[in-house]
Amino acid sequence: MIRAEQGDILRISGINWPVIVVSNNHFNQIGEAIVCPILSNITQNAVHLPIRVFTSAGELQGHIACEHLRHVDLNVRRYSRLTSLQLTDYLDISDTLIALFDFR
């Protein structure tokens, strides 16, 4: 199976909403990933980033809930890649995640 990569949007068995892979490709090589859910029933704020992408199944629209990081073991779950974001589209997500852990 193809390993998930940073910026991939996945549909994972047992999870009711799509997720975006936020962990880097070095971590993902072991078949695990850190993901954030893409939810349609939350409002935009500093950590809920809007997303609108097109997949082979149609349009996917919602908000990435950056504060809801989850670890998933893709070695034991079935998943499919819906689409993938370009690096330039991923930078706002990366900046938001870094800000969540910025110690001052």
C-alpha cells in the first residue's frame, strides 16, 4: 500500500470524517500518521482553517480542526487517499500547528 504523505487528505476506516496528514514524511514511513479532522459542522476561527478541495468523488469543504490532532496507525486501518495539498496550500496549516506549541 502507498504510504501516506504530509498534506494527503485521507478517508480512514472507523473515522467518520476525512482527515489531513500533518506529520512529516519521515514519521509517516513507519506506517503511522498524525492527522487533523476536516469537519463541516464547526465555524472558522484561529485554529479552524477553511478548506475546499476537489476529489474524484466531488467537492470536499469544511474546516481543519488543528487543535484535534490524532495519532493513527495506518498499518492496521484501511484508508484511501482522496487528494493531496500542494506545499503552498499546506503552509497555513503548518503555521497554525507550530503556533499551538509556541512556548513563550
